[in-house]
Amino acid sequence: MVRPTDSVSDAAASPGPVSFGEFERIDRIFAPLSAGAPGAFGLTDDAALLPELPPGQAWTVTVDALVAGVHFLADDPPDLIARKALRCNLSDLAAMGAVPAGYTLALALPRGMEDAVPWIEQFAIGLGQDQAEFGIHLFGGDSVSTDGPIWASITAFGTVSGDRPLRRSGARPGDDIWVSGTLGDAALGLLVLRGQILRDDVTESLVGRYHLPHPRVSLGPALVGTAHAALDISDGLVQDAGHIARRSGVAIEIEAPSLPLSQAMIACIDSDPDLLHHVLVGGDDYELLFTAAPEARTAIEEIAARLGVRLTRIGTARDETAGVKVLDRHGETLGGLERGGWTHA
Ligand SMILES: [Mg+2]
């Protein structure tokens, strides 16, 4: 782990049982997270070596930063903040069809909090849990103090077949549009946390989806060679479908009645039908949206069954002006979604 001059120094760390300096923080808390990556040298050098890859495999790299007050709430549990930061990146790797291998971390803590041992320990425990779950390791990192809010930036590395990564640009007219899991749950979870949805029966599942995405790490690589285009939905279905539409030069037609809804979402819509728009424009879904030829339907259903992932066909790519259209049950176009998408808190 790099030891920057702008980090809290050993001298600046206040003494006592709940504080320690940066070197100790690295050695005690972060170095063990690198144990499975020999090229990380136990975080004792200036940089790490990435493992060698078999012929035909390529490294994929992505970075995502999460800022308190924007992407999470400052008093969210630190282990969940860590896991969310990591999982957003794993979702991006999955969208490329890549298998995750490891990550680097940059963490900024407000002055006075740099030596908050319990917070940092909990943050690292969250990383450790997900390292075990996803078979990845810490390659390196940095920590700094800031006059601003907490933020965490993770750069994740994965491997993918060099000539077959999933791209946003591969959709073809006539392709089916597919989506994994269910949509809108995390957006409703945030409304629950803000006290705007008051239903005890849905709190756990919706807030769980907001705090802890479930990146489709198995699905992404399984779609390589079958899907024509893919991305992960982080900013809302309509907005992200627009990226595939523009990059591929197709129109994407989504049939609203086909959209996959969770039981919690259905319960909420029953009492407030307006909540349905979160399925279309809510954020933080971290599901995969992909396109494939109609001939691939059986293969895709087999992938869904093998991985135990819900995959739903929600529309069609058309040879029309690039854009996204959402049709209701009567085939009428729903309006007002053009500027839709996730507006951060
Ligand atoms: Mg993404």
C-alpha cells in the first residue's frame, strides 16, 4: 500500500487503544486482505504485480467511487459501505463478461476519523467477507484524510476472453432484450430508509437491495458467446438501455408488463401504483441487461436454470432511430421517461 505524504502520519494519530497510525493500519488491517495475491507482496512495496494470464485471456479493469451523502448514507454500517463499493465494480466486470480477480482501494476519511479503528476494522471485515464470497484479493491501496465526506474508490480487475468481451455496441435489430433479477427494489429501499414508504413487511428485502447489490458475477461470463451486447443497470433501466441503443444504433422497445417485479415491489405497487416508475428509472439495481438473437432463447433459459438466476425477456431491438421506448399493456408508448433515470440524493 502506498504511503502518501498527505495521509495521517503516525505522529498525528492520537494515542490510545482505539487509534493507530497509517503503517499499523496497513499491516494489521489491510495486509491480511492481500494474502491470497502473491504479487501484492503483503502491501510492503510501492506497487503490485498482476498475475500472468493464460493465452487468449485479457485483463479488464474498472473503477467506481462511492461518496457519503451521494451513493450511501454516512452512518450506513461500514462493512456494508465496503461491500457495496466492491460490488458495484464486480457488477461492471460481470457486464463485460469478466471473471473478477482482485482490486485496489482508495479510502478517504474525514479528519479526526482516520484513526477510528472500529470503523476501519468493520470496513475491512466487509471487504474480507466479499473476498471470500467472490474469490478475489486486495492488490494494493491508499488512504488519505479529507475535509470532505467519506469516500471510497475501488478499482477492480477481472479476466475475460480477449476477443470476446461483452460490449454495449453489439445489439442487432431483431435481438431479444433480457434482464436479470428484479428491478426497482433498491430505489424503493432508499425510500424506505427515508421514511417515504412505511411498510414493515417489505423493509428488510428492499433495504437489503439498497445496501447490498448482488452483482451477477456468474451470469456475465456465462453470457460470453451468447449475448450480443450487455451492461449492468446502475442508473435505471431506461437510461442504461439508452446506452446500448446509442452504442449499437438500434431502438430498444421495452414491454412494461414483462418487467420482472419482486414480491415486495408488487406489494408496494398494490398500495401506490405510482411507485412502478422506479422499476423503469430507479437506480442501484446492478442487474445485467443484455441482448441476444431469438435463436439463443433456449441456451439462455438453460444458463438461467444452471445458475439459478431469474432471466426475463422484456423487449426487442428494432432497426429504427436509436432510443428507448416503453410500451404499456395496450402497446401505447409511455411518455415522460426521456429524462428519467437516477437522480442522486
Ligand atoms: Mg456499469
